[in-house]
Amino acid sequence: MCRQETAERIRELTKDLPEEDAREVLNFIEFLRFKRLAGEDETAYLLKEPANRRRLLEALENIRQGRHVEAKELLPDD
């Protein structure tokens, strides 16, 4: 199965899911992506633990949705 077929299949399988369930599918896909890209660095280590993984992916979703995000002005590099 090629990448496009896989993406279409994911869309097909998730289109009728409740939003919360669809979000869990997306979180799992994000986890797999992080796992592949991160190797064995600190983030991958934290993502291995289910409670940490849920918290990190929740934080990522909050950032994407603009929740709990605060803009701060940085000091100049003098």
C-alpha cells in the first residue's frame, strides 16, 4: 500500500468516529512519527511511557489549538 492509499484509508476509517476518538488516532500517528524521527533521544524516551506520552501529545495539541500559549517578548542578544 502506498502512502496516498494509506492516508486515504486512515481518512475513511476515521471519518465516522467521534472527534475524541479521531483525535486519539491522530495522537497515535504523531507518536509513531516522533518515535521514528527521534530515535532514542530524550523525547523518544519520554514518549515511551504512556502517561508521559499522553501529556506530551496533549501539550502539543494545546499549542496547535492556541490553548495555554503565552507570547513573550525576548530580550535582545546584546
